[in-house]
Amino acid sequence: MNDRPAAMRDTRERIDEALQRARLAGPQVRVVPLTGDASTRQYFRVMRPDNPPVVLAVYDEPFTFDALPFVNVYRLLTGIPLPVPTIAGHADDLGILILEDLGDVTLQAHMGVTQPIEHDALYTQAVELVDRLQHRGKQLESNEFLPFGIAFDRDKLLWELNFFVKHFIGAYRGIDVSSAVRNALDQEWASITDELAGEPRVLCHRDYHSRNLMLHNGRLYVIDFQDARMGPDTYDLASLLRDSYVDLSEDRVDTLIHGFLKLRGEKAAAPAAAVEFRRRFDLMSIQRNLKALGTFGHQTTSRSNPVYIQYIPRTLSYVRANLERYPRFGRLREILGGMIEQLR
């Protein structure tokens, strides 16, 4: 008797049909599940004798290829150009994309097994890609591409901070937030989101960190880009340099920010401008890291996925350091520290 869950049988049946259509099936072909991201997509590597492997992205429902956000953003990024995995095929009715296989080495994984000199070169490359995304993105702005029609506006930024309250403070830490604390947080959130939403907007990847940068043939490739949108020029840099998944020294962060500003020109790298950019970077980092904590809480409590718990202490340390650095956040640190001992 076949006791596999129906959903698993359906997924494998869809995969087998897609491989048959693409002429990738065969007696020696192996399909290996891969660790996915925080989405509902599933990923599989198709191993073929004497041929390069490919990756299948399996969606939970059929799609129309030209209407898929991943495809729309893929076309934008290849026009920049940014290094991304090639789309090798698709089966719309089966909900499957066939992608170039970039291997298993993320920037996060590479950091754990190599020397600092290699880290420096790759992070310099990653920062250069952010600059290219922003610069060329501005030149290619068009209603044709979805990211130019959505943004990290005040409502989105505020939603993310409230997501942190609900899923990290409430669900994960088990704290019942009083109305008085809720009102105090609302005032702090308003200050943060008003400032961030008022900054000039550039094209952002939206989740630009070491797990979404793949090292392939000595070059970084960008993945998980389907949620790209407009946002502050500090957004992707904060995601990269205040990354929950890796430790970067303060000296390295300073050097990489300075390198980013030099790419933007002498005026941007001038001392006064650099100080102001760093202030904005730290503000963006607070918002970004609090959102990440909300995601970790949600994954743990709502999706029974505890893998992200290990990244919570590092993320909290980033938040605490930035709250301590600026007097304007004294009240916010007091409020959060009353509920989260690591922020006291």
C-alpha cells in the first residue's frame, strides 16, 4: 500500500511529468530535494549522467509564466545585468520552473570554511552588485517591471515592525503586550517609518544577504529576488552587512560602507556625507533586524521550523548596539528591554 502523503505524491507526479516534457527524464536521473527558503516553494536538484544538473522550483499551484513575479524581475535583473540563475524551462500548468543549478555554496557557507582575505573580496563584490542594482535600476525604470510599482512605503515598513511585535514578542517570547506599551511602540514606530519612507527610493533586492548569494565558478550569483521593490538606498546594504547569518567585524563593515560610498562618487564619500549615510544605515538596520526577528519567530511558532532560532542572538546584538549608539532610541530601548532582556 502506498502510504506517502497525497501532497508528496502529487509533487513527484508533477516533477516526473515536467521532466518528461523537457526530455530530462531517464532511468539514471535522480531527483534530490533541496533545503528551501522561508516561502512555500519547494526545490529539487535533478542529477543527470553526463549532463549538468538543473534545479526545479516547484510552486504550490499553476502559474502563467509571463505573469510570474520571478520571471518579471528576472528579466529586469538580466537587463542590468546582475548575475542570476538562468531560466532553462517551465511547465506552467504543473507550477514548475527549471533553473540553472548554481550548486550548494552560499556566501554564508563559504564564510565558514575559508580565510578572511577571501571574505573581503567576495563582500567587495557583493557591495558592487548593490551599487550596480541601484545605478542601473534607475536607468531602466519602467512600468514594464513590477518592482518599480511597489515600495517600502510607510505602511509596509510599519507592517514589518508590527510583524515583529506579533510574532517575536507575542508568539515566540510569549509576552502579552499591554495597551500602554503598544501605544508607546506605535509612537516609536511612527518616527522610524516616517523617516525611512521619506528617503529617496532606489531599486532593492529586498532580501540581500549571505544565504541569497551563491558562489558559483568563483563569482557571486543573486537568488530569491522575486520580491524586489523600491526602497531606501541603505536597505540592501543593511541586509548584507547586518546579516543575521554571519559575523562581520565593525572594521569590515566600516570599510565596506566606505567602499560603497566611493562607488557613488567623491561627494557621497565626503566626511560629513559619510556620517549622515552611516546614521541612515544604522536606522535602516534597526528596522531590518526587527523584521528579521519577526520572521524567525513566525517560522518557529507558526510553521514549526526551529532552524532560525540559532540566528536570534546575533540579530538581537545588532539591534542593541544600534539602539545604544543613538540617544534618540533611549525610549525604544527602555520599552523593548522591558520585554527582551538581551536589549536591556
